[in-house]
Amino acid sequence: MIERSQQLHDRARRSMPGGVSSPVRAFDAVGGTPRHIVSARGAYLTDADGNRLLDFVGGWGAAILGHGHHAVALAVREQARIGTAYGVCTPREAELAERARERVPAVEMLRFVNSGTEAVMSGVRLARAATGRDVVIKFEGNYHGHADGLLGSAGSGPLTLGVSALHGVPESATRSTLVLPYNNADALAEAFERYGEQIAAVLVEPIAGNMGLVLPRAGFLESARALTRRHGALLVFDEVMTGFRVERGGAQVRRGVTPDLTTFGKVLGGGLPIGAYGGRRGLMEQIAPAGDVYQVGTASGNPLTMAAGIATHDRLDARAYERLERHAARAAEGLRRVFGESACVSHAGARLGVAVGVASVRDRAGARAADHALYARFFHEMLERGVHLPPSGYEAWFVSLAHERAEIDHLLSAAEESWSALSASRVWKEARGASC
Ligand SMILES: *Cc1c(COP(=O)(O)O)cnc(C)c1O
């Protein structure tokens, strides 16, 4: 039954473009009607028709403790009673900043903003100011928010919807962005060979999560580190998705490569809107009012967000990451058994990636080669079995601390049933020995 969701979606469409506040929520890529969620608890969403759905969207990663966690709810409620928007200094900003610093050694200082988009936009501004150069290198299929200069060949929504995402973006805004294939250290070295003097920064998702889940090949991040250092450019890790998720210190700690600047979002705010960028003291003190790189925000460091973020981080101890890792690894293992050689299943910390119909994915071309029509059918088979996956084969699946053994079992049995239902009408491209 999805009658109420259908009615709510029709209603939403009358007042909102496509009926959504963000295109990745629409079911355009998979067909059908988005479920309208009226409440959520732990690993489960409840839609307007009363269906209980096991959730792997997880607020696109923000809900790492699970939905409606009592400690976060309590912190937010208590803060709401004493004010939701001061617009002046409050002690919790430094408290959350300290938690981020403790976890990510390369971040000596950070500035809070309100979204990942803003974090990257501001981080790039700082990189340009600090180097006195303009060119930013980004990679195909990575997503860094929707700032004008960074939308070219972007992952996530633009990749899902197959749109160029550059309508309304002036040519002047993209002139200083150089887009290269992900995981290709040679292409990066060549770019530095040609434009080395002009390159302000290399911006990269250290473990890509917006074209499905694509791990960096051995040496890719290390090359980016060496090249930026040699040519006086900055290495910027976009850890909006990986930060505080793939492990306590994020992808940079996990992969042992230290960037100059890091951007955060999602988990950092415990489910409330947030972004942040940080790095060495000497760099960060170039930001106003300590320095002369301007960046500002009415709601930045909002007390509700700070309260939710602190409550979340205080529950993310070493044991929590060990559990996240264990459950995600078990899910990945089980999914590999279900799909056999017909899909590339990857995992990194509390994220999963499933690319059906391909043996391995290392870049955007590989992600595109997956069978997205088949993913759409799989998605709906899963939804019928009470499992809500991301409505796109280009998105990662998120595991939270509320996904325990029973939830992973549910995922795996639903996947097995769904996959065999589809196998009855086997139509997919043959994968050549899954190796990812
Ligand atoms: C989600 C995401 C962003 C954008 O964050 P918003 O809060 O949606 O603006 C940027 N970079 C990466 C890697 C992301 O996953």
C-alpha cells in the first residue's frame, strides 16, 4: 500500500519542483513514487501508509547512530528550550570543533558552515587565496556539492539523472576547473606537467561515494599528495561523506594520506544541517576575521546543530566503529554471496556499494557501465520486501549503529529473494569475474 505516499507526492508536486527538496530523493531513476516518511526510529523508516522500511539511505549518511537516537533527541530538545538561533558566540561551537580536532589530526582548526556544498565552496576559496592560483582539479564522478565551478561531471544527482548540471552555470565559473578521471594518477601527473604553476588545489573524495562506492587504487591518493606538494598546490579531501564514518578519523586516517584541507558535513552535525572545513592553523587563520579570506554565515555554528553533533560524537567511540565495520563487512560478504559474479560489491567502513552487471568499478566510466535498469528493478523488489535502498545505482548504501545482526540478516534475505526473483527473468549484462 502506497496510497498515502502517492497522494502526498501529488500534493508536494503542486508546490515544489518534482515534489522534492533535493533531486536525489525523487524516484526518477528507478520509477515509481517516493515513500513519504512520517517517522523513523533506529534503522527503520515508517511511511505515511504505515509501512515499516529497513533504511539504507540513512539521511545520506548523517544518521550514523540510527534515527531518533534518544541522546541526540534529548540534546536537541534541551537546546531548543533555551534558544535555537543566537547568531552570536556560544560555547558548544568550540566543543564540537574540539571533538573534530581530536579525531582528525590534520585538522588543527575548523570553520563551521551549513552544508557540504558551502564547506567545499569555502575550502576552495581558501585554497585559491592561500596559493594565489586559480585552477582546481576535480575528478569525474566525485560530487562536491552544487557550487557553480564544481558541478561539471559531478556524481550523485547529475550522474543519476543523466543531466549535464551546467545549465545556468556561466562558462567563466568552470574555466578554472580541470576535470580528470578518478583513480588515474598518470592523468593527474600530466595535468601538473602542463598546468603545475596555475593549480591551486586538487579536490578529491578520498573514497568516492557518489558514483556508487569506488575505492582509491593503491598509489592514487599518494600521487595526489606528492604532486600537490611538489608543485605548491593544496590537497583537499572532501570528507563530507567519509568523515567520522569510514572510521573515527575518516578516510585520511584509514588510507594514511594527510591532506592540507578537509571538508566535512553529514555525520558531523548528527543529522542536523552542517558543513565544516579545516586544516593547519596557518592556513585556517587566513579566514576572516583572523585573516582576510572572507566567509560568513547567519546559521553557522547553530546551537541545535552543535548539540546534535556533540551528542553524536560522544557515542562514536572505538567500539562503535568496530561494530559498524563488522556489520558492514558482514553485509558486504553476504551480498557477494547473493550476487556471485553478477555484481561488484564493495565496502569501506559503514558504507556499501553494489554495482550490478559489472566486475569492477574504478571510475565514472565503470560506474556508468553498470546495469542501472536492473538496479531499478532490484530496488523495487527490495522495497516490496521492506528494505529502502538509495533510489539510484550511483549512490552508496549507509549502515548505522542501529543496523544490528537482525537488520543485516533482513537485508541479505531480502536481497537473496529479490535477486532470485529477477534471475527468473535474467536480462543483465554478463559480468566477467567479479574482482572488486
Ligand atoms: C553530500 C556531499 C556533499 C554536499 O553536501 P550537502 O550538505 O548536500 O551540500 C559534498 N561532498 C560530498 C563528498 C558529499 O557526499
